[in-house]
Amino acid sequence: MNGKYSLFLCIGLFLLAGCNMGRELHNEPAPLIVFDVADGLYSVKTGKTLTLTPQISYDAGASYTWELDGSIVGTDKQYVFSAQLPGTYLLTLRVSRPDITVSKQVRIDVLKTAAPHIFLAVPEYGYSVLTSASLEIRPIIDNKENATFLWKVDQVEVSRDSVYAFTSSREGIYDVFFCVVNEDGTDQIFFKVKVSDTLPPSGDTDTTEDPDPPAGKYYRASHLESSAHWSVVLEYTPAPGQFINEQETGGFSGENTPEKAILYAEKRLKQGLFISLGAFGGTLVAGFDHSIVNDGGFNLQITGNAHENSSEPGIVWVMQDSNGNGLPDDTWYELKGSEHDNSRTIRNYAVTYFRPRETGRPVYWADNEGNTGTIDYLGSFHGQDSYYPLWIDRDYYTLVGTRLESRNYLSQSGSWISPPYGWGYADNHDQDLFRISDAVKRNGNPIHLDFIDFVKVQTGVNGKSGWLGEISTEICSICDYNLIK
């Protein structure tokens, strides 16, 4: 009996070793998942596909489950990922054997596609150049990293650089083509260049001195019911800026025509709220219900929102209604300030701003000094779609005025400082009074104006202060100081 019992016990132990109550025993290690990116961080552009084929060991008889942000999206060993919206996505692979389940997570950063965009201010009828003279064409190109370039003249390739110097010894009209290609897309532009032995007039050949306006001809005397404050806003053309189109702080509500923009400006001024003129050249023009007399002292009061170490100077201009039509279409005279004779002050400075081709992008600009730059998009502070005025329907526009030297700097404490200028500028610390007697002509010579009817304020600096964004003049009120002093 003992021998038979021992035999049955040995047989039973052998059978138990060969089975586990009908289940297969796994003596292998747990499944091992290895992705081809060691840190598990992937990136892909919107609309593109990313194929994930991990190496999996010890997965005999296993099943696979892919989970994206908590939802099952696949059950194969391989997974093809794609997303239409930028952002961060967490993808988990679970490998399950009958005896164990293991998982591994990867992060996929989906980036917006960055197709190239060309910005170039081409004259309406194309460029004009003298025979054998060189015309350097220097377009601004957004997303030009790793891009290729191609220039053609009359369908013949002439360059593969981003800048092209056009020249021809023969008169004629030439068709110019420029193309930029990167992995995300293509942009191209066509325009004409006219080559001739003589150039047409530029349209700005008037070198005569500004005429003196007629004394007293259209003077409108004030009376008891006259208001010290502005009566009408006649133009509001800001440069792009972080408060333009912005609802929360800027107070915009989708204004998309010049008329609606003027109503916006009038409403803000009546409420005593600031109006931003944006970056360099941004303009506000206001009229009064009477003429403002030049008595030799301070005649205008223009308030902004400047405070200590945060001045954003605006140039002040005045105009007399010399033709009596009630419109600001006569001659503007600048009110000189402390920087009038500074060698770094630039008159007739012009900046062209280009409409962004996508939302959430900076605004590119080019000036008449050969410089380019951007009005930075500060989405974490001002997240409107674009800082380019909605009511300007052109793809680019140019603002011209007097530019002061930018003096802003980053202090050792990490704060941006914009110190005040001496005198004579709006939104310049605690200075808000102006004299009509400081008016000067285009050539800088003084002019005596008995009275004025219109006031223009224009951002006078082209600069930016890091995370604070562009320097932009803000205006809160414009008054005839004669009626309140």
C-alpha cells in the first residue's frame, strides 16, 4: 500500500507541475515595452500622422490596448496617431497576458503647422527702377526656418536666396515670381518691375515751405455753451498693439469699420477710459466745437495713463481749419518737445504693418530705414485673434510721423523701465499741458498760429519692452485748457 501511495503521489505532483487547474503557467518575465524614443516624448504637426510601433518582449498570448486621455482608441500592436488641434496628448499602451498586465505611457506634443508666409509691400503698379540700377527686394518671411527659396524673372530662374537684387540693362516690364517652401507648405508672390531710363515722379516732390494759414478767416469763437472737451473724433487709426481688438481691457466689441472704430473711441473718451494708439504712428484726431486760442501760454491738456518709469510718449500735432470745411485736411504742425533738436529724432519716419495670415501670430513691420521687426503676440495676457486693427481691410498699411529715440531698458531688478522725456509729449509721466506757440513747420522753423481747430496725437516711439509688449501711447482726454485754467 505504501508503494502504491507513493507512486500515485509522484504522478499527482507531476500533473500539477504540468498544469495550473487548467491554466497555463508563465515562467517568463513580465512583458517589456520599449518605444523608439527613450524619454517617451513625441511631437507631430497638426493633421500629420505619427506611427507608434513599440518593441514588446515576453508578450506571447498577450492582448493590446491603446488609451488616449482615458479612452480606448486601438487594440493592435501598432497605433497610428493624428490630431487636428495643437496641444499635449497622453497615450497609454497596455499589454495583458493571462497572468499579468503592464502599461507604458508616452506624451505627444501636437504643434501647429508652420507654413511659410511672405510679406512684401509692393506698390500698386509694381516697382520702378532705372536701367542698370539695382533694386534690392527683401521680403519678410514668416516660418522660414529650413525653407527653400526660388526667384524667377519672366519664368527664368535667377536666384535661390531669400533676398534678390533685380537689375536689367534693357527697358521693359518684367514679371517677377518668388516662392518659399518648407515641410508644412508653400507661399508665393507675383509682381511687376518696370525698367526705364527715367523714373516717373514719386508724388512727393513738393519742397515748398508750409504756408501760413489765413489769420482769423474761419475762427470760431467760444461761448458759454462751448465745451472744454473735444467735440468729435475724426480719425482713429492705431498701429497694431496688444490692446487693439481686445475686449476685456481694451473694451473693443468687434469693431470692423472705420466708422465703428470712431464710435468706439468717442465712447471710451466720454467714459474717461484710455484709448490705445498701438505701436509707432498710431493716430487719434479730434475736433472741437470752437477754435482754441493761442494766448502764448498752455492751451491744450492731453492726459494719458503714464506713471513713474512708464512713459509712452505721443507726438502732438495741431491744425487750423484753413479752408473752413470742418475737416482735418489742411496742414498739420508738430508741437515741438524736448527732443525736437535731438540728432536721434527722425522726421518723416514710416512704418508699414502687415496683416498676419493666421490667428495668434505676431504682426510684422518694415520701416523706411531698412529695419524690420514684430509686434509680439502675447497670448497669455491678451488672447484676441489678432493685434492688427479689424477695421483696416488692407493687407498692409503705412503710418508716418516723427520718431523719438526709444529709451526703455531692463533694470537689474528685472523690471522694464520707460523713463519720461523732458517735456512736450502726451502720455509722458505727469506732463499733460501743451502750447500752440510751440508749433513748427515741416522744416522745423516755428510758426505762429492764432488758433487751432484740430488736434492729432501719434505714438512717437518704435520699441518694445519684453513681456510688456510694444510701447504704445494711451490717451484718456483732450481739452481746451483755456476754458478750465
